[in-house]
Amino acid sequence: MNDDKAECGKLSTLLQQLGQDLDQYLQFDYPDAMQNASRWHQALEQPLPEEGIGIQNVMAEMGRHLIPNGSPIPHPGCTAFITTGTTSIGALANLASAVAAPQRMSLTAFNFLEELSLQWMVEMFELPPEMKGLYSSGGSIANIVALGAARQQTFEQRLGIDPGKEGIQHPCRIYATEASHHTIHRAAAVLGLGRNAVITIASDTIGRMSTEALQRQLEVDASTPFVPVAIVANAGTTSTGTIDPLRKIGEIAHHYSIWFHIDGAYGLPGILDPQIHHLYDGLSLADSVIVDPHKWLGAPVGIGATFVRDRNILQRAFTQEATDYLEGSMTNNDIQHSMDNLGVPYSDFGLELSAPSRGAVVWALIREIGKTGLRERVCRHNAMARHIAKRAHAHPNLEVVQEPTLSICCFRYITNEWANLNELNQRIHRQLVHNNRNIPSTALVRGILAIRPCFIGARTTWQHANDLVDEVIDIGQNITNRKNHK
């Protein structure tokens, strides 16, 4: 008899109830959480309970107060972030992992799918076939892992130092553009290189790294004590979706024997779109690549992946050394039980020891729709961005700030009746958010504030793209009309 007060079974019954509440949420006919804030605050802000209320009452509170007041991010009209609501199979596989394999270690089917799903992404995104991967919580950690590998190899080969064991005492350089994700600076800080080690390389008029500027900076730094650790190229920037000239950058990196890292957290799946496939030429030169399945693949947030050519570098960079209570209880011989061996030692390749079985989620997402289904999604979203640009070009009060490359289109409302167009578009954007139907973000592109939808969610349709343009026009006209009638 189990005396614990927590329910540890009856999932079929409880999931039916939870599923009904979530299906209702996915109708997206609810007001924003802030419209009912006082009500759910009052209901949820209870003192620490001395006695529990039981699972049925907790489920009822979740259905009544928690789920209906969730985030607008899964809404198909929310195009603000490069994360989205998970698809159904992503949520279900995530739950299956949480229940059946709460750790990615040991010789289970879940551990097997970690490696298989990573290999599927290598093949699907045309990465160098020898690359091996590691899951983490997202692009932030994925970049730290990749640049940790770069640091390890650089110090080993250039200075004969094991930085993972001995630390670093040399000033370093990482080369990236202003459009690179700010997590590159964070990675430099965490890895002991320092945020100031990230040197900004000039970009062209659409935000691509200037290879001429990169070459000049490397020539200047060649006569200094700075250790060049990595060159970071973007395969889809978060602001505009720009893709750097990967082959030219990779060739420069190889010429100077510098680690070549490609941040494809958002944009790597864009390689599946035949219209822009050529922009990914040069992936074969990369030493490391990252991608976030919780973006275009539709996984629940918390799944990123790092790929490197030699995973032994990761082990040297991040190993936590042997632990008696783990390795001491394992065997490599006469395996008869899933816990006779830890399986692939992912905990020695990155920052996490305890980690969920993320591979089963990615496996399920790809298994459900296949490479063809993901290609169709990517092509559809990229086409939506181009469609918005086409509509903006055709309308006298709209202007394309930057032509789309991937599924991001930066555009704005323009009129001769408003002096500060950045202010006007900021007002339009806030009204969009408050209307709670179409919720893009904004981006500052060459000093111009643009309305920036990023189409990435599986639920987002052509209607949502057109509705966004219509609403921007309506709000812009209403704001200018009110000003004229004052």
C-alpha cells in the first residue's frame, strides 16, 4: 500500500479532463490574461496550504483559472516570437517522456531516440554527415556548448592548453555581426572569454556579414596577442531573417584556422525551401551548427540542439569527471538491464546532468509529418512573408523596410501626415497587441522601427497573414484620422 498523498496513476481519466480544457483553450476565443487578472490573482494567490486539496480539485482549478489565462504565444495570429505553441504530438511526446523516461540516460528506447533524432536532423538539414549532436534547453545553451567546443579546440591546438581543466589566461576574440543573437555575448561571458571578446564585424545594407570587414579585422588581430576562438555566422537572424554568406565566411575561417560556427537556431530549416536553398551553401565548412526544434519544428519550448564534427571535443570541454555513484554502478559487459549502462554519455557533452528525454519529442514531430511536411510548412511561411512584402509594395500607406529572406517581413505604415514614423508605428504595434488578434513584434532596422511578423507556427494560415496587413492599415488610418480631427 502506498501511503503517499499524491496521485501517481489514473492518467487516462485525468488526461481526458485536461485534454478537454486544453482543447477549449486552443479555440482562442478567450480574452487576454490581463483582462481577468484580478479574478485569477485572487483565485490563485492562496497561502501555503497545510493540507492538500486533492488532485480533482487541483485539476478543476487548472481548468478554471490557469489554462484560460495562459500565454497568447500559441495563438495563430501571434507572430512576435520565434517560438510558438507546440503541436499536439509535441505535447504528447513531451508528456510521454516526462512519465516514462524522466532522464535521458540508460539503455532505453528514449535514449536511443536521442541519437536517432539528432541524426535525422543532420540528414534533413544537410549538415556534414560526420556531425554528432547534443540536446539542450535552447539556443542560449546550444551556443554556449558550441563555443565551448571552439574554446577547447583553439586552446589545445594553438597553445597546448586544456582550458576545460586549466582555465584560460589569454585574451580572446569571437567575431560576429551586430545582428548575431545576444546569447553569443552571454556565451563568451560564461566561458570566461568575456563579453568584450566579441568583436562586431560590419554588415552590408541588409545585415549580412561583410567578408571584407572580417578579413581586415583578422589581419589586424594577427599581430596582436588575442587568440581567435571562433567566427559566428547567422543562418537566419532573429530581427530580419538574414543569412550571412556562409561559404565565403567559412573559407576565411579555414584559411586562418579559426573555428567556424553557424547559428541556425531559427533559420536552419529554411534550407528545405528550394527558393533559398542556395543561400545555405557553405554549411559543409562549419565546425559547429545549432538549431532549435522548439522553433520551426513545433516542439514545446526547451529543446535546442548543437552539432559538432567531433563530439570528443565536447567531452573534453564539459566532462564532470567520473562519479562513483553513477559510473561505479555501471558495466560495459554482460548487459542484461537498461541500467547496466548509461548509454550515450550526453551529460559529459554539455552543461546538464539531469535532463529530459528531448529526442523522443523531435522523433515524434518528424515521424508525424516527415521531411515533406516540414518542407511544406517552411515554404508556406516563407511565402507568407513574401506575400506581405508584395501587399506592402502595392499599398500607398505601407513600406517594406527589408525584403524577406525567410519567414520574417519587416514593414511599416507611412503617411505624410505624421512627422515621426517610428512613433506612429510604435503606436500601431501597441494597438495590435491590445486588440489581441494579430500580435507581431517590432524591429529596429537601420534606425527604422518596423512591424515584424515572423511566421513559424503550425497553426498560422494565410488568413492570419492577410488579417495582419488589413489590421495595420485600419489602425494606421484610424490613428491619423483622429489626429486630423483634433
